[in-house]
Amino acid sequence: MAISQWCRGRTIGRGSTATVFLATAFPSGYLFAVKSADLSLHASLQREQGILSSLHHPNIVSCLGFDVTAESSGGQLSYNLFLEYAPLGSLSECIVKHGDRLEEGVIRSYTGDILRGLAYLHAKSIAHCDVKSRNVLIWPDGRAKVADLGCARPTTGDDGTVRPIAGTPMFMAPEVARGEEQGAPADIWALGCTVVEMASGLPPWPDVDVPAAALHRIGFTTDVPKCPGWLSEEAKDFLDKCLRRDARERWTADQLLQHPFLAKRSPPNRFTESDSSQVKVSPRSTLEQSLWDSVADEEEEVEMDRQFDSPEERIRQLISGGFPAANWTCDDNWITVRMSEEEPPVATADAADEPIGHSNTDYISSAADRFSDSVGYGVPDCTDELDDVVIVNQMTGERQICTPAVDVDNNICFSANLVHRLVF
């Protein structure tokens, strides 16, 4: 569809050079995503637009057009790429929302969708070069689509252009980590890493915390990502075909589509928009952190035998010993709430889910950065959430569990929400 008049809405994603907004087309009211970058930094978006405009596949995010606009403040020019909007967000978000591990039937369904998209790209002599769960978007009908082709490149011909290695180090194939080549086989390796993500809720190399160490381990050792033990033999064999260190031994996308793991029939149990009421809540989620954050030690993993009806019930269980004792000192991403000497009382929420402006609260001295280098443009929330805190009324001793959030104007506000971290 042609989009000539549109209105920019809230921010739904950010990357190193581009910001993604929800937008509305006029007069139809059609919702779509706008990926915008300063005109001086638009080369990646322009390349992505050139590739997407030639593609038409149900498992590839569609390009709806582009334009150049002048911002009202200062007249700065922006390049805007129009894309399909995924209201359910990315596959990475789906993993987090459903307990940090997807069922095998769901993994099979999403893997098949991703592979069909990759097979189409590879048949067009295009390598994606940045396959991972954050670059796969989920639609309300349960379909997965490959997104973010900003790193994509042709795999045939030589136009004289020198193309540096691109993508996310954690998902790079051995030949890419060594700087040798980056083509379709590297996408298959990254797909295997994404299956590991779906099955474990962990990045493919969870014990590596810096990019240089990851690249060395991937490129110059014999290691491969660990296959989750609970998967079926068919799934393990599928991963083995993806994660061959020798690119020549990896199966192609077309071959993998015929693998018994994908050929096996399973009930239609993909997650859809109606599943939101059945979302599992975990006190900690590894995929909420950057891929370079260290994960918790295995002995700290908590197996939850039951789910609780409310945040209050979960807090009571934590306090009363319903869970194994947690190490409250090992996480660098805690938020400290400090009281100013001039203003003794610290603000509390008077009613659940009623936002409190940051002007009535004390300062937050530290917070974990929630933005990823990868742009996601299917995030359904209108704010970027930080870690939960407890705000204490110094006069009454009352404690209120609140979620700090940064809105699109960079204001900090609080609202009562589900508790993921507890600070006393």
C-alpha cells in the first residue's frame, strides 16, 4: 500500500543509529512501523529498503515504502523506512513472556517459519547476516517473520564493494568470527543459536561476557553452543546439522526444511495475542538483559513449582522462605533509592497503577540500560521499563512496590506493577 500522509506516534524501539516509531497512515488509520535515522546516517536504512522492496514472502517483514521528512525542531532531515507493525513484538520478548523456555512444538513452528524466510532469501542470493530472536517478529496469528535486514548482503557477484563483517558476535559462525566469509551457511549457524535461545532462554554462549572472548571461542576453538538436554532426539539432530563448525558440512535451508524435526506434526500451539492472560511470571529473566551480561550461576536457578495469583502473594512467599534464599548482593543491575537531606519523605503511590510524576520522588542513582543495539519494532508497551523498586514513606514506614519507567519524553514515573526484583 502507498503511504503519503502519516503521523508519528510513540517510540517502540531504538538502535545505535535508528529509532522506530508506531505510526498511523491518513486517512485510512492503518498502523505501521517507521524506522527513522538522520539523513547523514541513512545508508543502512537505504540498503535495507533496497533489499526489502524486491522481496515478497509471508515470512519476511514487508517494506511499505519510505520518505524523507524535516523535523519541526531545527529542520533536521530524517530518512524514514515504512515497515509492517508486529503488535506482539519480537521472538525474544515471546520467550521472556512465556517463562524463558518455549515448548518444542512452538519451537518447531517458529523454526519452520524462520527457515522458510531464510530459504527464500538464500534463493535470491541474499544472506541475512544477523539472525537472532530479536530480529524475528511475531504476528497475532502466530506466524513468525524475519526482520531487520540492515546487515543483509548479496552472496553472489562482486561489485567491488568491500563489506566488513556484520551482525551480533554471539551469533556469528566460526568462519565469520575469523573474518573469512559471511554467507548463507552463517545464517544457518545463527538459526541454530536462535533455537538454543528458544529452548533454554539463554544466549548461545551464556558464560562469555565480552565480544572479543566470544569471537575467539567461536572462531578458534572446537566448541559449539550447548544443546538443551530436554529436547527430543529429532531436535538435537536438527541442531547438530545447523551447528557444524565447518560451513561446508552445514545443511542448507532447503535441506533443513525436510528434516524430521520439522516434518513431525504437532498441534497448532503457537502463541497468539489471546495468550497474554496466561503469561508466566518469573522473578528473573536472562533475556531481559543485554546478550553480553553475565548470567546467574546455575545453583541460583529457581524451579517454580507453582504460580501465584498476585504480586503480593509472590512477595509474601519470598519473605517467608517459600523460595530458596537469594543472593541479594551479586546483581549489578539493582536500583538504589536515596533520600535527599532537604526532603525527608519519599513519595509513595496512593493507588495501584496510578503513575506518580518523578518530581515527587527522590533521585534514582543507578538503573540498568534497557536499550539493545538491535532495533525492535514490535514492542507493545509505550514505555521502556526499568527494574522494580520499593519506595518507603519515611514517616509511616509504608512500603510500595513500584515500576519506574521512562516515557518518550525521558521523564521517570512510577506505577504499581508485577514484581520482578525486590529491594528493601
